[in-house]
Amino acid sequence: MKDEEQKYLGYLKYYGNKVDDGFLDAKKAASALIGFDEILRYFIYQESSSFQDIDFEIPVKIEKGSWLAYIPDTIQEWLVAGGGLATTAYLTTAAKKMAENDFKEIGFKTIFKKAFQSICWVIKLTSHLKTTKKEKFENLKFRNNNTEVGILNEEGELLYVPVETLELYKKCPDSLFSNVAQIIEEDREMEIGLQDSTEIKAGIKYSEKNIFYVDEDEEDEIVLPELIHGQHVELEGHTTRGNEKTNTLGFLYQDHVLTCKPQKGSIVSHKINLFDNCLIKGVVDRLDKFGNFKEKKPRIIFSELIKINPFDPQQKLFKNE
């Protein structure tokens, strides 16, 4: 990396002949930044759900030879001093303290670092397996006091990753990397990384684009057709986000993130169940904007959200399934 890049905490970069002069189409740049924001927030929330409504900005740097969006190494000081932090009713007492005088001691920068590390390892594992959909793993090999797990791909190649990477990979929505992968072309490839002592980075090549990119506009099939409008359901999945303004939450179920809304009250009352494995009970809603019951992706109007089998990294993290 160049000397100037040493100032970065983490970055998203596109490089190749199509960005030699640092130019990128405005729509493509918007897609990249939206994707960068989505990925970073997703993995930050995996590290600490208390950060779900702490807002932060992403400074953008464009330099000759590449197109670069980066997080500055001074992110923690920058957010506190610059007022780039906002809190809502979702935040726990501990998270609210982060926005006050105790914020500097909590380690927001550390959460960013862990998020970037997780992003890189998930990309590496996805590239290694050549799919986002692998669910069962056999013949796992452990080393370094079981802190790393070795995973074989179909070619018999072995890749060792931190043990927590496998769980993150299994929970990761298929379309999470779509926006950043969408603009990859033969002469424009992508790299994301953490610029600290570890200097971990991962890239997506043009030949790997179809692994990470999901074109939702081309999907004509009905999502989860077994979920019929008006049907009472009980689904097991994982809550991925909460939005107080729309009073909705995201629920990852069979590789699809469903929008769910409480039948009564505010989702603030369900904050203790966010970012965890849950059972949701409710009614399927497929009402589209034309008033017909033909919405491709179902929504759930739920009456109950119950936490189940919370993930414990110290207990049966992975099984040879």
C-alpha cells in the first residue's frame, strides 16, 4: 500500500484500466458506497448489536490509479468531535454511554477493525467455496487451540479461517455483497481491507463476480411461495436489523431477509431480540402496491418474537454436519 494509505483504518477500492484516472460513473459510485455502508454496518452489528442505530459517515477519497472510499484511522475522534454520532431509543445504556463522555473508552475503533476483519475473512471463504449457499461442512480441521478451522473446497484445497468466520458466513445474506460486486468488470476489480498491523485484505475478481452478485431485478420467481397471504406462520430465523422510523425489522429466513412489522405497538419493545436467533409468529402479508395479493416477497405482521438458541461461540460453535 502507498504511504498515504497508511492513514486509513479500512477501505473499499476499485482498480484496473477503467479507473486508472480515478473516475467512476456517478450511479456506479453510489452503488459502491451504498454497498460499502450496508456491509460495514451489517458486520458491525454482528460484533455488537448495541451499535445498530449509531450513525456514522464514510469519507471518500479518489486518487489516480484507483477509486477509493475509506474510513480514516481517526474515526473514533472524528465521530465524537464532529458530531457524526446519533442515538435513538434502540440503544442500550452501555451504547448511550458511548455517545457521552465514556465513548472514548469503549473502543468504537476496535469494533470497526473487527468488522473489517470479518468482512475480509467472509469474502475469502466465499471465494474459496465459490458459493454463498453452502450449509453443511464435513472433515473440519482445527488448529491453534481451536481458534482456526480448516475448510476443504470441491478442489480439495484447504483454507484456514478464524472459527467465528464460519458462523458469520452461514448467516450472511446472499445479496449482502451485491452492490459492491455489481460494478466489477473485466478491467475493474474490487478490494476491501483493514490497514493496521495485520493489513488483512480481500478482493473480488471479475471471474468471481457471479458468486457475490445477486440481480434481484431479474428474479421473476415468487420468493417463498409456500408462504401464502393471510396464512398464520411460525418461522425460525435471525433478526438482522431494526428501523424505528418504519417500525419494521429484518428477519433472515431461508436466505431471504423478510420485512416484519409488529401487529401492535413499536419494535422498540423487541430490541432485546434484535440480532439473534428467534421464532417469529404472525400472519403473511403479500399485498402489493396495486391492492392485489401478489407481492413477490412476503412480509410478516407478527404478534410474537421469541429468542431461541442464542449463539454462544464457546459452545458447539461448529459441528461436523
